[in-house]
Amino acid sequence: IDHTLLKQNAVWEQIREICQEGMDFGTASVCIPPSFVKQAAEFVGERLPICTVIGFPNGYQTTAVKVFEAAEAVQNGAAEIDMVINIGWLKDKRYELIEDEIKKLKSICKDKVLKVIIETCLLTDEEKVKACELAKEAGADFVKTSTGFSTGGAKAADVALMRKTVGPDMGVKASGGIHNADEAQAMVDAGASRLGTSATLAIIG
């Protein structure tokens, strides 16, 4: 689980608290806003990976902006990057721009984890498949369902489609609207290898 806090009104005390919970419960990472990465990385040291979001939540920043964001996040101590693709480019079938953007961010991440948010609630099944294919071809480590800030979150059917598309070895992250253990289990059963949720404590009971 990526133990997540991305609310616009999040303050350091709340970020520090989820970092402590992440260390206490051994989560895969904590996923937090970029402006808190350096402070959080100093707080946790080597005890917990810090994940942050790039081009979030709409994905329509220019590639140059996303590249700068990602480079700064890595410099500040981020071990994992969750980037949002440009949905408009996908719908316009400007696939080479999306693949190039993912490749540029992966070159910045190097051995760090890059997850690609495709925002499934805005896509047709055909577009979901294409987005996953582009992410895999560009060398991303994960595809991710959702930001949690659009019209819907993770659905088991989307997770299953994403898993089928990328195969058994690439990561699939389900994120958005996972509130309890039953919902979490449904995502895992559908093929998710990572969950993003702010309800970690409720899920693990």
C-alpha cells in the first residue's frame, strides 16, 4: 500500500503523521504532495520510500514542466514518482508525445519507481489499453488507475484490463475510492500489485 495524503489543505503535521504510520506499519511508501517531499525525506531517512505526484491531478502541464517537477522531486528525496499522462493527447491519438514524455521522466527516475496514472474514469476501454501499452513501451514500472481527483476512482474491471494488457511482470496500482479491506481485496484479486489509499489503517484493521 502507498499510504496517501494528497488533499490540498494538508499540513505538515498530517504529513508527518502518515509518515510515522507508514514506518510503523511497513507500507510500500507514503504518497504526498511535492512540496513536502524534502521535509518528509529528512524525517523518515532510509526507513520509508517517499512517493510524490507529478503533473497532478490533470496531466496537462507541458512535458518540460513535468520533467522539472520530477527532477526536483528526485533531488529532494523522492524514491517513487506517480505521473499523470496528458489525457487530451491520448484522445487526440498523439501517442508519440505521451511515450516521449514517459521516457523522459523515466530517464530522470533511473532506478527509482515510475508509475503512470492513466485516469481510467475518463477513458474508453480502447484508450485504457493504449495508455497501458504506451507506458509499458516507454519503460515505466507501473500503470495506475486514477488520481482520485476526477469523476471516479479504481474499478476492479479496469484493474483486470490493465493487468491483462501489461502482463504479469509490470506493476498495476489501483488508487481512488478504496475505503475498506473488502474493496482492497477486490483490487488485488483483479490483478493490482499496489494500492493507493488514505484508508490504510481501516484496511489493515
